[in-house]
Amino acid sequence: MNREKKNIKINREGFSVNAAGNLTFDQCDLEVISKTYGTPCYVYAENIIRQRCREYKEAFSRNRVDHEILYASKAFLVKTMARILADEGMSLDVASAGEIAIALSGNFPPERIYFHGNNKSREEITYALEKGVGTLMVDNEAELATIAEIAKDLDIQAKVIIRVTPGIDTHTHKHIRTGQVDSKFGISIDKIPAFMAKVLSQKHLVYEGLHCHLGSQIYDLSPYTLAIEEMVKVIKKIKDLYGIETPKLDLGGGLGIKYLASDTPPTIAYFVDLLVKALRDEVEKQGIAMPKILIEPGRSIVGEAGITLYTIGTIKEIPGIKTYLLVDGGMPDNPRPILYDAKYEAAILGKPADAPTETVTIGGKCCESGDILIKDINLPKASKEDLLVIFSTGAYHHSMASNYNGLPKPAVVLVNKGQSGLMVKRETYADLVKNDRLPEWF
């Protein structure tokens, strides 16, 4: 690789330049990381993850309100992550029995797990209750009956929170909105008062509260104020009809992060302050008790804590039209651009980050025209075998990774003040076929 020029400082958290002039992430030389673990490679900064957890905790503590922070495990969950979250006193939002199994493998306390999902199987519900999962989120009427039946068979009291569709839309991609009227998730808000009769009639269920979730990668927080207003009205109706308080109100997650330099997401502190103030104002207006606030941050904890390293292979120049930098990964390790038209920024290691000389498109190696990671980004002149880093890839990349085109999934590495270690080893070709079987007649 060309080393005549070195990276200047990248204006993103965790990045610096070492004495050798090489770019580092939490003091780990990224060139060394690439040589040690190969590329493509996901790299996570432990200290950024822990700092984001603490920002949420500190914001709620400053507001002096009863709360619980449920990390949304779908963003990124491996055994090491479960250990970090347990250390930081977080609770966990899971969406499948598989995520429960991963959490438990990291010794995460089952009583601090909340089990989501709009189509939980009977086997999953049984598994969750047998493992001591603390709370199940009821997504629909049929599921309520199934949970009650299984709890009765196990002779236990199952804690439940009812997921509500509040009818609030947000200005994000249509595939990551969840609070609108036609969402596949939850029970319509106008049906909740009557539905509560069924909830309270179940002797083996314990009503713990209500839940709503508006979507993901949200910058405009005004929909949260509207959702809180509607949810508190429902809580008041429940109290008037059944004479009970609602112990917990889960307001979901969705806070956006910085993908591009031009992005200005709200801070965690501002987000929490807004939620607490809006809820306090509404419960005072309705004359009801303040419920415990639950939230479910995922992306805002791990998104900017993760990066992906690639090696540039083919450089294809189409004179006067386009130049492609083709890397050794692509849509299997990052499907978000093709799914959501997600935008990212990148830098070439060893090249001055503030001196772009050409506009290029970064593509992957899959047999798909849509396998494009970044369209039309300004970068310094690249060479074959240069290393490329894409920023803010901590959320949903490893979780959504596939083996499309038979590509093994990348290694996942944790860095911490100059130390690095594997969280997930790179898949091998043997891993791709380890579960293959020939039918008995072959």
C-alpha cells in the first residue's frame, strides 16, 4: 500500500493517529488489526459502548425518575456484548428464543430480559418461561391466550406488558417505522381498554404495563411527545375502568445516530429529558401515578461504536462516467444500503482524509448490481490493497449478515485502549457446509 501520506485525525469518537502516523480506533492500529484478523472485519470499541450505556443511566438518574434501560439486542448481540450489558446494569430487549440463548450464554440475568416478537412460537414462549425470562411483551390477542395457557401448565405467574400501536407516524424509512396504524406490531390503541379485561382475567398473568415503539433512526423527537400523550390517556382509561395503576410504560427506542458528518442527531441527554418531561406533564394532567419509564435503545448504544475494515481489490474506471472501488465484502456483511438506502462515510487508511481527489462508488464483490456500499463519495486516490474503513457500522451489520454468494461472515473484534481480541471468529469454508446433509437416498 502507498504510505507516502498519512491519515490526519478523523473527527469521530475513538479515532486518533499514533506515533507511526497510522489511524487507530481506541488506540488500536487499524493496519495491525487488519493483518491480525483479516478483512472484512467488524471492530467494536468497548469504551464507547460502555460510555453510551452510562449516558442513558446518568440522564435518567439526573431526572430522578424510576426507570429501566432495555438494550435492543437485535442491533448487536454476542456473548461478550451480553457480559458488557450485564456489567453496566442494563436490561435486555430480545425478539426471539435465539437471542435469549445468546444472552444466557453470556450469563445475562434472565429476570432482566424482556421478550418481544409479533409471532412467538409456542416453543419459544415455553423456552422463555422455563429459563426464567422476566417479562413477555404481548403483541396480539392470540398470543395472550397462549402465554396464559403455558404459564398455567408450568404453574407460574408470567409478567406481561401489552404492546400498543399508537397510530403515530415518523419521518424515517418505511421499513423501520413501527408505530403507524397499519403496523404488523401490537394492538391498536383504541382496542386496549376492552382488551385489558382479557388480560386481567388471566390468573397466571401479571399485568406489568404498556409498550409502544415508533421506529428507528429518529431525529425529530416530536412524535414521542404525541405518543406519550396518547399512551397516558389509555393508562387513565384503564384506571377508570378497572381501578388499577399501570406500573410501567415502555416507550421503545429509535434515537438516531451520526452516519454522515452532516448528521446532527439529538443527544442522549436531550432525548431522555424530553421523554421524562413529557410523561410527567401528561400524568399530572390526567391525575394518575407516574409509571416506571422503560426505553429500548440499541443503535444509539452500538452504532457509532462499530466500524468495518475492508481491503480494496479491483478498481474499475469507466472514463467520464464512474470509478468503482470494489472491496472484499459487501451486502452480505452490510445489507442496509440495499434494504434502506442507508448512507455511510469512509476513509482510506494511509491517505489524507481531508484531501479527496476523486469521486468514487464503493461496491462489494457479490453478483448483484445493487451490491453498493457507498455511492459517489469523495476520497483520495486509491490503490489496490489499500484498506478502507466505513464508519458507524456497529448496529445491524453483524446481526443481519448473511452468507450470500457463499461468503463467510467476518470476524468481530473488540478493542479497548490498545488491546484487541476476538468476539466472534471469522467463518471458514467448512462452516458454510457444516450443517449440510445428503438425503438418505443419495
